[in-house]
Amino acid sequence: MAKRPESSVGYSVTIPPSQQGTPSPRPNTVFSPPPFPSSAGPIFPPPIGQPNQIPSPSIKTPPNLPSPANGVRTGSPAPHLSTPPGPPVFSSPLQPAAVPFRTSPATPQPVAYSSASSLPTSSPPQFSNGSVELHHQSSDVTEDWTPSAESPNVLFSAHKVLKQKKLANIPSLGFGALVSSGREMSPGPQMIQRYPHRCHNCGAYANLYCNILPGSGQWQCVICRNLNGSEGDYVASNMEELRNVPELSLPSVDYIQTGNKRPGFFPVSDSRVSAPVVLVIDECLDEPHLQHFQSSLHAFVDSLPPTTRLGIVTYGSTVSVYDFSEESIASADVLPGKKSPDQESLKALIYGTGIYLSPMHASLPVAHSIFSSLRPYKLDIPEASRDRCLGTAVEVALAIVQGPSAEMSQGVVKRPGGNSRIIVCAGGPNTCGPGSVPHSFSHPNYAHMEKIAFKWMETLGREAFRKNTVIDILCAGTCPVRVPVLQPLAKASGGVLILHDDFGEAFGVNLQRASGRAAGSHGLLEVRCSEDIFVSQVIGPGEEAHVDSNETFKNDDALVIQMLSIEETQSFALSMETKRDIMRDFVYFQFAFKFSDVYQSDITRVISVRLPTVDSVSSYLQSVQDEVAAVLIAKRTLLRAKNANDALDMRATIDERIKDITSKFGSQMPKSKLYQFPKELSLLPEVLFHLRRGPLLGSILGHEDERSVLRNLFLNAAFDLSLRMVAPRCLMHRQGGTFEELPAYDLAMQSDAAVVLDHGTDVFIWLGAELDAQEGKGAAALAACRTLAEELTEMRFPAPRILAFKVYLFPILRPCFLI
């Protein structure tokens, strides 16, 4: 192992901090969707459930719900777990703009459709029989509860459930929920520092819908109706006293156990040893890319908290691990890159005298000197053909993260809370060492070698997951990085792969946000439903858990998912079906997230939901949440669109889906064989229209790698980002600094206006020619639009590109768009 000294040069920071505006409240507004279909596009309101934000018209608040009726629990068919082939994506709720919004209403109109449809009907569900146990009924301790108002972590596609199995299981509309583990709640969930009371039969948790016998403290499970004891915790003289018990009065609670059960871990408080971040840097960059990259790196280390421990590894044909003990020069230990490091080399590295993970408060100048010492690639070799041993570099970085810490306390190693993070900054494909592919696609054995590389990367990602380390891969530049090979590495570890045009501002922002994401570890999601409901499909960043990974109860039919990472804005899309006609007035759902947080506390977050059942189709349709239903449909559709040909086929299924919804739920027009699309779902076809023509299924994206990355981001995204990726939000700048939300139609691009179009991963600013020609007004409008775009995406991950366009009319009267 050789020591490589490198010169130390100055550095500069070119990425300014994002503007922090003071949010101002927006007035409450009501949107009405325009006719569909239309030559213009549809209108799309903002996401739901966020503080100080315009409510969405598609989220319909149900009336107050009466007391529950207990059900009988039977076995549920095993769901079909469809884990998307990509890493989770993370988004945060939109921040309110610094200016008020006004809206332009439009009048909804029905549209006629033919009743023909080729969509298949739902397959008959399988279920096992259960026994009925009746217990004494007692007064309900709960008050009426509105799901959309008090459970932002769980968004159902409808707030009511159809009793008729035949109608409830129509696949064109479907029923399901978007479930998020750590979405912020206002107010936050109640914390309980004791073990939860669970049903001895099915494992469900005591909740606000359970019947309580206050004299004995017994409670009846809403899932299986089993009677359970509470060890005296629920003994009370009257029901009013039980209102002070958090789990019996709130739909969401957190159970916290601070005891340390893991040998070798030393729990510490806020002054804890932060989870380390290791940068794995491509050193095969040309001069223009390197300059932007260095600026982004300097800004990144300046943004890190003082307690964050940082490691720096670079790779080309060899792997260099930088030593923070050298303050005067940038010094690195060098390992060969053509093969995986052997144990002797890693042991010599980890137990040597060098410091490879160091807190920022002690090593910030050293980190700056290391970044300044990076040099451009000097050989005359095309970017795609340069030797890059990315796989070996990640192996070394993983060994450094797991190695002994320099911070010792009486022989006890302080381990970080939550997940450690490796961030790979790549400018080209892995072409050297393990997990590599040939330089050229024309290599006679390329397909076989790609398959081997895929498996190797997936294995390395799973190893990182077992060691509580998340691997994010941030790619930039014009050189193809071979996404099919790198994607398994990020996905299996619970990380994310993102493509950038260059190493400039968007890359730098994503670098900062990737390192700052709060992440837990050892995550499990348990889903329990009433006897008549079962989960038929799961889409999200997880996989089916092993039988021995969760507690065992006598008749526990819960669906258990192992979460690849515990990010606050990732979500799972659950598709549900009914097993038979529902006879009871309510159905119950319970979601339990189990994970360890960054303080090494064991958290169990329990969310309980009760939905009424109805016979009336009209009542059910009025409770459908159009946007949530559209996002669930989009995720199920994108799961099958694995390539461009599949995407073309999926566009056709969207048309058939609309026809099938019309024929099943619509009404026949007078004196006609045509059916009218149900007016209760007027927003749904508009969102699906955008899905059909947008980048997820349309032909806008030029390269299959771009489509693959975007698809994987969407499949794991939370509701807010998912909705924006499907249906853009159009905001027009008006006089006085206000913004008016308009339908996302082409006619919104008027020559005397400035428009902001938020499309999730991209935000477009369009400045008309007439407005731009007016001295001062054009610049002011452009600045206001950019400020709004930054505020809307302030906490979003991945950070979107913000692209500004101007329009000039030439004598040929053909507009030209310039960035």
C-alpha cells in the first residue's frame, strides 16, 4: 500500500445558499376541473394534507363516522409483492410560496364513452375460514374521526368501501392506500415509553376503535375480536378516564424503547457520534466538469454539521483513501482497483495510523485541501473507455464505515445511530475490477458480462444493507453510466440513483440533501386488515420479510415487509381487494412501522384507520380521492412499463381503463348506447391524461437510461412528488407579485405572461416575448418565478432542475425557445 502526497491549492465556493423566504399564508380556494377531453390540458390543484397549503378538490372530507362494528378475522391470501427495480425516492411536502395564490375556476362537464372495454376482471380471492367469537359490547371510547385530517401518513384512494365484492374489485379503478413511514404529522404522534398492548391472537395493537371493559381493563381486538388483558392499564371507573390513554384516543402513536439490546452499541444523546458519510469520487473527469464538481464539493463540506464524520475515497484505475491526519498536504493510501481488496490490505488500512473518518469540526480545512488537490484526467482516452474501479472503491468505503472508530470510551466502540451513508459521485461507467462491464457495447460477450456485473452489484448492495449502510449514486455529465448495472447497487442498499446534466448547482444541492436525510434502520412494516380485506400487491422500497424477522402470534395473518431504508418521505403503494361481500358497517386497517432511529431507540409507529362500508355506488364514488387513486393507478401501470415498448402498451391500457370505469360506474345517456363518465371522478381522467402523454410513459425522454431512472424514482416516491411527476402544476405570475394557479394548458403560455410549471423532477419557467420586452418588468417577473420555484422545491429530494425559457418571434413567425 503506497502513500500518495498531493499538492494543496486554494478553493472557492460557487454555489450560494438557497434563498430562504418567509412563508405567508395562502387564502383558501376551490378548484373546479374543466371538461375532458379538451384540446387544452387539465387543471391540477396542489397536494393535500400540508399545513398552510391550498387544499385539493379531489380530497373529499367524509362525514363524521359513527361507532365501530366489530368484525371477524380470517386468514388472508398472501399478497403479490412487486418490488420496483429501483431505489427509493424522497420528497418533502411543498413549502408555501411567499406570495398569495389566486385561482381561475372552470366548469366540469360530463363526457360520453362507449361501454366497450378489454380490461380483465378481478380474479376471485382465496381465503381461509375463521371462527366467530362474540364478546360483551361496551361503550366506544372514541370520537368521530376524519381519516384525511388526522392520518397524513396513510392516504386511501377512497374514504368508504363498497360492500359488494363484484364492484369493489373492479381493477380499472381499484382500491388501495399510499403508506409513508415518517411523513411529518401536525401535531406529531404521541410518544409512549412502554411496550404496546397487543392482541394475543393476531398481534394487532390496542387502538381507539377497540371496545373496552373499564371494570376489568380488557379490550377487544377490532381485527379478530379476541378479548385481551391490559395488565391493569385500562382499568377505570368510567370511560372518560380512558380518554387520557394515548393509544385509545389517537389514530397514530409511537411506542419508544430506549433500552440497548445490541451488543457493541453504545447509545448516546444529541452529542452522539453522527452516522458517517463517505464520498466515493470519480477522478476521471475532464477540466470543465472538474471545476463545477470541486465547487459543489467545497459547498457540500461547508454545509455539513460539525459533528458529521466524513470520509473521502477516489477511484480511477486505483482506489485512494484520504488520510485526515495529514494537515499540511492531501495524503492518501492507494489500493489496486482491478480486484476486490483482500482482508490483509483492509486490516492494514483500518488498523493503521491513518484517520479516514473525521468530524468536520476537526477536519474541514483538510477536506477543502483534498478537494482542491483533485486534477483533471490527462490521458487522451474517451470518457466511456477510461478505467473506473467503482465497485472496488465502494467495497473499500464500506470497510472504512464498518472499521473501528477513533472515538473510544473505556474500550467500548461508539457506533453511529441510524444508517451510515456512502455517496458515489460518478461521471462514467464501472469499467475496471469487480462489477465492471466492457468499454464498448459491441464486445462479443457484453450481455453475459453485464448479467454478472448486475448480480455482483446487487450482492454488494445487500451486504451494505446488512451493515446498515445506504449507498446513493449521483451521476453527472454526458457519458453513459450504464444505469442497469449501477441501479441494483443503490436499490439493494436502500439508496437512490440520480442522473444530472452536469456537476453544477442541481448536483451540489442533491449532494447536500442526500447526506442530510434522516434515516433509521432495521425497518419492518406490518399491515393488518379486517377479515374481508386483503392486500393483493405492494409497490415500494422493500421486500417480503422472512418469517423469523417478526414476532409470532397464534393467528397472525399480517403482511410483513422489510424496509430497505427508513426515509421520512418514501412510501408504499398497497393494492387491496375484498374476499367476499362485506356485511359489517366498518372495516379496519392497522399499519405498524418498526425501526431504530438515529438515537438507537426502538420505535414502533402504529397507525389505525377505520372506514365505513356502503351499498351506494354514488356514495362510494363521492368518497374517492381522485389524485390518490390516480397515483396508485400510475404506479401499477409504471411497474409494468419496464422499457419503451412496454410503455407504449401501457398507454393503450390507460384508454381502456377510462372506458372500463365509464361502463362499470357511469350512467347510460338517454336515447343512446353511450355511457357518461361518472361526474364524481371528474379529475381522474385528467391526471391519467397527463400520465399518458408525460415523461413517464410518453416519448419526451431521449434515452432509456433516463426513463429507467425516472420510473424507479416514481415507483418509490411519496404522494406529493408522485403527483407532480404525473400531473404538473401551472402557476402564472400576475401584477403585484401574486401567482394565479391555472390549468396546465398550452394556452397558459401567453406572450405577455410568465409561467412556472412544476413537474416534480423539473421546474420550468417560461417568459413571454412581450413581457420580456418591457424594461424591468421581464427581469422582475423572472426573479419572482425563480424565487417561487426555489421555495416550492426547498426540501424536495431529488432537487429538481430549474430551467428558464424565453420566447422570441422571428419574421417567419415561428417561436424559438432559448434556455
